[in-house]
Amino acid sequence: MTALAPNTLSKLYYFDNRIKSFYEKNGYTNIPFDGNKIQKMIEDSQLELNALFYKIWGSDMGYHLLDKFYDFRGNVYEFFMSLDSSNRELLTGKDW
């Protein structure tokens, strides 16, 4: 079992809400169940997602992790659990 930092849930909640705000800004009111629609929603929010990921992890690692985020179809929690410990720490250590 993986030990998580005490503030992990609150940081993930904020990260998830931040991403959802990008989707809402681009006209999506809820997360669709159709994989193709999810992909379109993520693509429509690509500029905002790029900026967020680059801010947290820098341009090289941010690009790589954004690609990984796409692989998980935008699921923040699955994405987080796939990160190594140093990248988890960068996300949960971010002072939003």
C-alpha cells in the first residue's frame, strides 16, 4: 500500500476542480461517458492544461505527464496513482 502525504486529498480535489474549470470554460458542463467526447473535451482545453502541467512539472516533464494524463482520459486520481514519488511530491507540494 502506498503512503500518501496528509494533504494529498485536498490537493487532488483542487487539481481536479482546476481542470474541470478549464472544461467549463470551453463549454462543457459535465464529464461525458463517451471516450471520443472526452478526448474532444481534453483537446479543447489543451492550452490551459499545457500551462498547468508546465507550471507544476516544467516543460519537458510536463509534456510527458500531460501525455500520460491523456492516456488516463483525464482521470485525475488514476493519473496521480501512476506517478512516481517525486512527481507526486511536486503535485502535492504545489502551493496553489
